Amino acid sequence: AIVIMASVLYSVVRFAAYFYIKQNQLSTIALKSREQSVLINTLKFIQTHKLYGGLHRIHNQYHGIITDEASVSAKSQIITMIATNINQFISGFRNILVLFVAVLLALNNEMTIGMIFAFTAYSVEFSRRSTIVINLIYKIQLLKIQSSRLSEIVHATDESSLASYFELNENYSLSARGIYHQYDKLAPLVLVDINIDISENETVLLTGDSGSGKSTFIKILLGITEPVAGSLFIGGVNIKKTGKHAIRKITSSVLQGDSLFPGTIYENITFNDNLDNIEQVYEIADAIGIHDVITRLPLGYFTQVGDMSDFLSGGEKQKLLIVRALFKKPKILILDEADSNLDIFSEKKVF
């Protein structure tokens, strides 16, 4: 009974500390996330912070986050140390009490010396194994804190893979029926009963005030965003039947916020390093008016670029995005303010 009660007390102390450790770990995760966000956003928008004198504010914000992290970490260490000391006291007191009871029984001739050694050995072994089990359960609970962060990703609905089995016909008309959308359940609807028919080889211009949902509707067309209600049809076939992958095979787009990924200019256009298509890339880039700019670079089309490359202007980056979209030879081309950084001459040449 003494050994069992000691094990119960050990588990009570262990899991009482767990609830405090859990809250501290959640706080640490949130603070680490904020720290990384501040660091990445500062590097990304360093020019803006310099021009508007925001570096001092960023420094104070970052310093505050680091201080909070250190405080939370210190609290966790203190709680762990207290729990460890209490459990060591319980373990020592248990051993003394077991030995005391065993000696009393021996003095009353109810237990022999050999039985005392056996009883003590069994009690120590039971305590050791129960401690291992309790610590294992404790560690599993701590792991659940980390795994819960991945639950939203792990349990997300996978995109339909029907595209592998369904072939679109030669009719690439686009239709939308009863499209409704809101950003979350508490937000107002940004798209209300949108119905549209776009025939093959037809050019359509979407206009509207800022925030009216134009970009959101485009993302729905591309399968990036799911509408709250409504259906999309390509060539009269519901997009749910074709699958998003099939739609993306026949579409190209230049969206707001699109950027170059780390890699060469050629890789950014073709999404591979196969040189079989290099002449086609030259032709499209020349038509868009970016070929001469690229060839003047030391490594030409094999120059390394990225989102933060500063040797290309905003307009030149946008031209590369247009070349990327055209290289795919899409059946449907969707542009969302794809000329926002182009001058009038370049805009006329592109469009």
C-alpha cells in the first residue's frame, strides 16, 4: 500500500506540473512564431522600415518577444525543478517508510531478514517500473502539444485526384452558377449569387471597387479558394467532376502578390532546368520585351533570382511572370492586375 500510494503521489505531482508546463509550451510556441514572423517581415520590408524610421519600433518589439520567451522558459524550469524535488522527496520518504515497516514486522517475528530484503527489492523494482510508465505517459502528453499544431494540416481535406482519370473535351467555355463566398462565418458575404458565362476565345474584363471580390472570384476559378456555395463549369462539366488538377492543366495566371521563387530565371519560367524549350522561352520573352534585359545580365537566363532580388525592377519581374504564364500555352489565361507595374509602352507591347 505504501509503494502504491507513493506511485500515485508521484503521478499526481507529475501531472499537476504538466498543466503548467503545457501552458508555458503553448506560450513559447506562440512567441517563437511571433519572433520568426517579425524577423522575416522585417527583412522583407527593411526598405520601408528604414524610410519611415520604423527600425527602433521593430527592435523594441523583437526585444520584448525575446524577453517574454526567456521569462516563460524560466518559469518552466522552475516548475520542473520543484516537481522533481517533490518527487525525489516522495521517493526517499517511501524507501524509509518501507524499511521502517519491514523492520517493525521483523521485530514482531512476522518477517525474516530474507523477506525484508526481498520485499525491499520488489518495492524498489515496482517503483522504478511505475515511474517509467508515468514518465512515458507524461512525455506522450507533451508530444501531443506539438502534434496538435499539425492537426489542421494533417486533417485538411485533400484535393480531388479525379483529374488523372477525367479528360476535358475541346470546349473550354467557362460558367459560374450561384457563387457565394465569405472569408469566415462571421464576415459578410463578398460574393453574392455570381452567375457568368464566358465563351471560348472570348475576352472578359472584370471591374469593380476595391474589396468587391474580384481577386477572390479569380481564386475560386483557379481552385485556390472554395466558394461557400455555387458551382463552376468548364465546357459544361462541373469542376467537382474534373478535379482541380485538370483545371490547372489548362489555365495560367498572373495574380496579385505573385513573385519569383529562388532559382534561375529559366527555372522560374519553365519550372524545370530542361533546356529543350529554351528557344521557345527566348521567343516569348522577346515578344514581351524582357529578353534584352535578361541577356544583359552576367549569367543571362541562368541568373539566380528570388522574391527579394533587387536588380530587377517591379515591371521587369511582372514581365517574367507574364512570360511564365504564356510559356505554359494555356487554354484559359487569367490576369489579375498583371500590368500594374508596367509603363504605358510596355503595357501596349504586352497586351
